Amino acid sequence: MQLEAVIGLETHIELSTKSKMFCSCSTDFGAKPNHHTCPVCLALPGALPVMNKQTVEYGIKLALALGCSIHSVSRFDRKQYFYPDLPKGYQISQYEYPAFTGGTVMLSGDRKINLTRIHIEEDAGKNIHGAGADNHSYVDLNRAGVPLLEMVTEPEIRTPEEASEFLRRIRQIVRYLRISDGNMEQGSLRCDANISLRPKSSGKLGKKVEIKNINSFKHVEKALKFEIKRQRDLILGGGTITQETRLFNAHESVTYAMRSKEDSFEYRYFPEPDLPLLNIAEEWIRKVSETIPELPDEKRRRFAEQYGITDYDAGVLTDLSELADYYEACCKKGRNSAQIAHLISTELLAITKKTGMEFSAVKPEYVARISDLIDENLISIKIAKQLFPLLFETRDDPDNIIKTKGLIQISDSSEIEKIIESILEGNKGNVEKFKAGKTKILGFFVGQVMKETKGKANPKLVNRILIEKLSAVSDEFDG
Ligand SMILES: [Zn+2]
């Protein structure tokens, strides 16, 4: 029996508003525990919520970017459950009438994932267990009342890789829109995954298992892979799936049961009496729509077209809007936009990845200048590779670095000839091999010349002279 996975994701996006959803407390991450609290988010008697307009505006932005329907009237509801990190004893959320429904997220290969809804809700605080010398449990309410958008997909995701790509796309879009930092380590983006298996081409849904609180792209993939295998083994072994909530253990890469459906919470939703209905007028939507920037998919297509770069480079360069802006600034200063794209996506980003330094530490005109120097045949790609780390180290401009480090290219053919002659002299065995028809050995000689000149020999000249010299000895041999 061929089984396929049916996956749906509920993604929580913590919004980067300055203040919380219903009070003026700061949303800054990393403050001392319970530092950002007030009577409203501590749920003291008599404190009343007042809606933060920016929260709704950020919701409208995301809804516009993903093509959701924006409802002119929506409602807040109370979701009742008791946890120490939820001091009111309920969470203010949207249940029956969410602000946004529908919409799509595009994955690679034109895969389209439809959304069910996006609603607005508040975050809970954090329980910290076994902390301190006394091994007690503590509650930190700094996060209580921070605004969230919860996005629910249709069960249309088919593989763990698609689930992780979906989350990456969401992170990219919320960063482009500047409505969330999308930081998974700090919990700004986290998800619950629903998964069931069914015979391929069956339209029915199997019993689903929910995996709660996954907080990294890798964990999503690992948790779903484990769960697919567990459910497949169970079904093929004649067992049945229990509908339940499970947690992912990152150390062992396994999921384990948290609670079964029998004892799952009954949330007893009811309309939030302390807040009016949420009205979103056409005029407001129109104003917000004017602030939507060019989004990643559009930008990627434009880059490939306008700058004549590969889809791969366009994808890398538009990953972050700041990087896309940086690339365009380089193109304004340099001539060869495809070469600039390549230099950034290989050399520049390799260094930022390795060292954690910001790409913006190097001025765009310096990258453009290196590209122009390659085009003018004044430096080789090899030298360019040496220049990039020096740009970060010295913050100096490439021309100065080339001068002070003596990296200028050797384009004097008599000098190169001399070097080549001595290399041929010292590698007679390989010359014989070349004569015998092993023309691939040319690469070996090029490598030797570059080694000898520390990469400074003009590669075009090296190739030309090498071929001349080697065919001359071949002719001698033939004659
Ligand atoms: Zn507060």
C-alpha cells in the first residue's frame, strides 16, 4: 500500500510592534523577567484591554501580501484555559470571525499552499521549570500580551521538506514586510504541525496527530520525518493511529505523546466582552496597501530579467530585502551585474556566513570595483578571492589593498614565459603525458603557474602561452 502524508501547519508569528497588544508595555526580547508588565498584562482586577492599532495594520499587510480576504468586521473571543503563564485564565484570540481568510503561499516549482485563515491573538508568558538552585518553577510574563498572527494552512503540504520551505517563505515575507523579525530561536516564529497518512489518491483524511511548538526549520523536518515513519510502521503493521498531541524531542529526534484527545482542552470560546468588534474600513486597507514593498517572488523575477543573472543567484540575492538593496547599489556602481551577483553570492556571503560579520561592512562600490578590475583584466578571479577577506579586515578600498599587498596581476608575457619554461623543464614526465595525448594535463600546468605566481598571473596569457609551448614540444616530437 502506497501511503502519502497530509500535513497542515499552524504558524505563530510574533509581531514586532513596539508595545504589547492591549497595553503600553514594551515587547523587547531579553529583558529581566517580569520587567515589561503592568496591571493589564498581569490581569489585575478591573484592568481593561485597549487594542493596539499597529497590530491590526501588520495583520492587514500580511493579508495583502498573501492575497487573503480582509473582513470589514471581525470579532475577538476568549479562549479559556488555565496555565500559570496566562494570568487572565483565558487568551484573547479570534475564533468564529477571524479578520483574514483564504490566501496562498507559493513554494518552489509553482507549488501553491492555500491558507484557511489568519487571525490576531495575544501571546502567553513563559513557564520556566527547574530553574535556579531551588529547582522551582517560575513564570516570566514579559511575553504575555505580545501580539501574534496565527496562520492556518489547508492540509495541502505533502512532505517534511515542503513544510520547512513553507516556514522559510513565511519568514522571508514577514521580514520583507518588516512586521516581525521572524527569529525562530527567540520564538518569534513557531509552529504546530498536523499530520496524518492516507492511501495515495484517497480523498479521505486519516486520523491526525498534532506536533506542538516546533521552533526551527530543521526540527520541523525531523519531527515530520519521524512521525511519517512511526505512523507508516503502525498502519502497515496493522495498528491504528491514536488522535493525539505530541511533542518533539530535539536531542533524540523523536516525538512523544503529550495528551490524547480524550483529555484535550475544551476551550469554551465566547465573545470578548471588553473589546468592540474590529472594523477594517476600505480606506484603511487602501492606505496600508501603499506601504507594501516589492515582495520576494516579484523581486526574484525582476532581478533575473533586469540584471541577466541566474535563477539561483536571484534567489540568493533576494533572500533578504537588505541584501537585495545592497546588490542593486553595487550594480549602480559597476558594469557587470552578472559578475557582481556571482561575487556576492559566492565570495562575500561565504565570509559573512563563516565569520558572522555583516555584508554591509563592505561598501557596495568596492564590490563593483573588484568586478570591474576583473573585466579590465587587471586582476584574476583568484586575486578577487583573496581580496574579499581583506576588504572585511582592512575596510580599505580594493585599489589600495592591491597596491599595499602587491596583488597586481602579472600581464608581462616574457615574465610568464620564463615561469612556464621552468615549470615545463621541472615536469618532464607530465610533458610526455601531454604529448601522448593527455591534454587534460593542461590544468595541472595552469595550477603550477598560479601556485608559482601566487595567483597573480593573467590567466588568459597563461593559457595561451602554455598551449603555444606545449604544442611546440609536441610538434618537435611528431617531427
Ligand atoms: Zn502591560
